[in-house]
Amino acid sequence: MSSPILVIAEHNGKKISPSTLRTLSAASQLAQSLNVGIDLLLLSNAEQKPVLQEQAVKFESVARVIALSGEHLGVALAESWAKEIVAVVKEFNASHILAAASAQGKNILPRVAALLDVAQVSEVMSIESPTRFVRPIYAGNAWSTVESQQERHVLTIRTTCFEPVSDQRTDAPEMIGITSTAAPWRGTTLVKQDITEGGRPELTNARVVVSGGFAVGSADNFKMLEQLADKLGGAVGASRAAVDAGFIGNDHQIGQTGKVVAPDLYFAVGISGQVQHLAGMKGSKVIVAINKDPDAPIFGVADYGLVGDLFEVIPQLTAQV
Amino acid sequence: MKVLVTVKRVVDYNVKVRVKPDNSDVDIEHSKMSPNPFDEIAIEEAVRLKEKGIATEVVAVSCGKEIAQDVLRTAMALGADRAILVKTDIELQPLAVAKLLRAVVEQEKPDLIIMGKQAIDDDANQTGQMLAALLNWPQATFASEIIAEGNGTLTVAREIDGGSETLSLTLPALVTADLRLNEPRFASLPKIMQARKKPIETIEAESLGIDINPRIKTIKVNEPPERKAGIKVGSVGALIQKLKEEAKVL
């Protein structure tokens, strides 16, 4: 039997992440060119399994859903998930193992790769052939085309580069239920999780990002950007200068050493456009720059520029969108 | 507690890299090189553990060419006690580095390994997780806070999509540093002078008998598609109209 493509479903115990639909889209490119099926691996505990399974069977392009449950799998600990994934890879002889290049995927997949003795290709942006991939290096300042010269291929997928598959299919895929027999991992315990629920979307997944620079002037003034972000259902980012000035926490920093984002719409507000910042947002589909200085480098990459005082422009914008 | 930190020599983060005209690679021959910024955060955290009396020794390790000694000197100027260079001229990929580091760990037997979450050149974000896997150790990636509990466990706050989580790890364990973990100090001149006298042990990678040949071949490197400057609009109203009707993102 031909080797399937294995996709790791990402979830929070209740809902499978939309990034999984995008990872499936990358997988279906591979599946089509190799003429093989896609297995979606759903790791969970028994309690989470029914609700997750109900979602998974509606995902387009999946040939089989492998639902592997065990009491120790309810939390996505890299140590226990990686061992289970490796066992499934060997059992079903998967040729490609894919996960989203999200915090969860980045945490778990290299562990899987090392246990399989495979060198991983991170942040795949496009698939040129079943062994050839394009990925960003130097924070996206260069794109590297690489050939994975191995028996198996372990890939994390930059999900913003792939359109999601449909989650509305009506014909059910094949279901394979497995109960884990592995001994639970003892070395790591989850103490607590703080997820901002119902709040703003996570920066790297947001459709709209409103970012502020040093010119925003204070933490209080950043609230103005938050209001615009909230109105657009977006997330708030910042340049390093704004973070260094203490206007906002550095988990909001966008740039080479911060987060790399690629939303549909990016607002750079009072950001001059230093190289390091550009590296973190250049992949955005549409960039809007708002800056007092008509010569700010940010205008060189912006699709739409508005020269003006951000303290006048932002409230107007928030009121009118 | 003995702490091992890893340092990669990379192009300084202020340098804008250019692709070579033949598209074989980026042109970094004359670029300023520095320790990977995330590794500096890892070193800082280890040094703080030592200053608090929790760490007894901080050992810095780098894998690569002889010249990587310069980033090890920086690590020692920042407070590492001694350094190890695993020397090779072969192009190293994360899995190979993880295998070399495993050999160093077997020799040094640290209780804690702190690494940068990723290097800013290849942006792979793999080596820490791979090393933890090869050692069968607990891992906490993307750490924003590390607390040594003193009972053989470590409490680590780590960044996840949409928030954070706290893990408890049994030592020995491996942690990778995110941006929020700390703000690294600058090395003072006296410390830089002192670091010159600290020892660097060199291990020939070849002597370890590990297959470190690259498994992934670079076919070509391109500049990303150039973003052209768009247009300037005269008012908020005009901007909203463009975003709605032309870009269709509102």
C-alpha cells in the first residue's frame, strides 16, 4: 500500500484550530502529486474525542481520521504527543508528516523529527514537488528552495500561505480509532494555561493587525490603536522602538526577533520602517502606512500611505470603518 | 545545578542580508557576525541563575567553525564560566547540531540546558526540541519565565498561541528562550578582558563519530518578491474607499 500523508490536527480540547484546514490544503497538494491519501491524526483524551471527531469528519481532502486517545493525551505536551505521532508514522508508514508552524506545531514536530532521525523543513511557504519546498530564511529577507533528501519528510507549514480546505463535507472519511497503550510521560506537567478567550485574535493568526511605533508616544495612546483593532476584529502589534519605550509588552513585538505576521491587512502607525520591523510584516497582503514624515521608509513598502498626524487620523479611521 | 547554554554565530541582526547574484546563497562573507540574539537571552538567564546562587557553573557550547570562538568569548564575557567548541567545517543543520550537543551533554552532564528558541539566520526553531528528544528529557520551549524550585523541578512559563501556559519540569530538563524571558546585559570591558583568560575546550566533531552531513540541500536562494511602493491617499475617507473597493480587505 502506498504511503499516506499524515497531518497532525491542532486543537485546544474543544475545537480543532482553523490552521489545521490550511495544513490540510498543503497536504492535499502533496497527496495529489503522489496519488496517495491524507490521514488526519487526532490526539486527545477519551472525553475530548467525540466533539473533535465530529469536526474532523467534515474536513475536505481527508481520507482517514485516525483518532488516537489516551488519558495523558488531553494536553498537547510535546513529550507524549511526539511519541504517539512517531508510533503512528511507523504503523501507517507515512511519507510526509505535517503540522502547522504554530506555537504548538513548532513545539512538537522537531521532537517527532529527531525521534524519526529526519531533518525537518520549517515554515514551508510553497511546495514545488513532494521533496522540494520553499521556506523563508533571515526573517523572510530571503527565500530558500530546499530539497529534502530523506525517506520521510517532516514539515511545518506557514499556514498564511495556504487557503483552508472546506470544513463542510458531507461524505464521511474512514475512521480509525486507537487507544494508546503507552506509559504516560512523567517528567512534565501542565500547571495552568492562560488563554485570552473572546479577546483579540492571536497576532500571527489575525486577519488584521494594527501596529504602533515610537511616535504613538505612550502606553495610554496605544489604547487608540486597540480601539481600531477591536473594530476590525484585529490584533495589536508594535515596533521594537515602542516595546523598548515600554508602551506595550514585547509579546506584541513584530520584526526579526519578534513575531512574523502576514495578515490580510496591516496598519503601520507611526512606524518609520526599520529593516528589522519590515522583516516581520513584509508578507502582509495589504500594508497601510500612517506617518507624519512623508519620507519615512515605511511608505516604500506600503500599498496605501497617508501622511498625517496619527492622533487625528486614527480616531477618524476608527469612527469611519 | 550545572547549566549548559548554547551559542550560534550568526549575521548580526542589524545587517540586511543580500542574496548572491548566482542565487546559491546569501552573501554574508563581509557581514558583521554576532551571537544569536535568542542565545544571548539564554546566556543571560543562566548567568542570573548563577548570580542567585542556584546555578553552580555555566558552560557555553557552540558548534561550527573555529571562528565561533568569538561568540564563546562573548558568552564568557557575559558570565559563562567556560566554553566548549565542537569544531567542524561541515555545514551544520539542526538535527546534526542536536546530535553533537547530545555528545557534549553526555560528557558534561548538566542539570539544565537553556538554548535560544531559534537562530535568526536559518529560522529553523528545531535544535532545542530535537536535543530534548534525543536525550528523552522534558522540554519547555519559548520560555518567558524560569523558576528553579529547589526540589529538582523547574517551573516555566511559556508562550503559546493566544496566551501562555506554565509547565513543571523534572530536572534534568531543556528550556528554549523567547524574547520576553529577560533583557540581556552588555558585556563590560573588564569582563571582556577577563573572558580572554577563561578556557575554551575544542572537541573535533569528527572524533565523535556522528553523521552530521546535511540531509537537506539548498537548491537556490532568492530575494523575496519586491514590494512596490503603492500610492499615497489624501484623506481617511479616501483610504477607507481604497481598502473597500480596490484592495477589498474591509
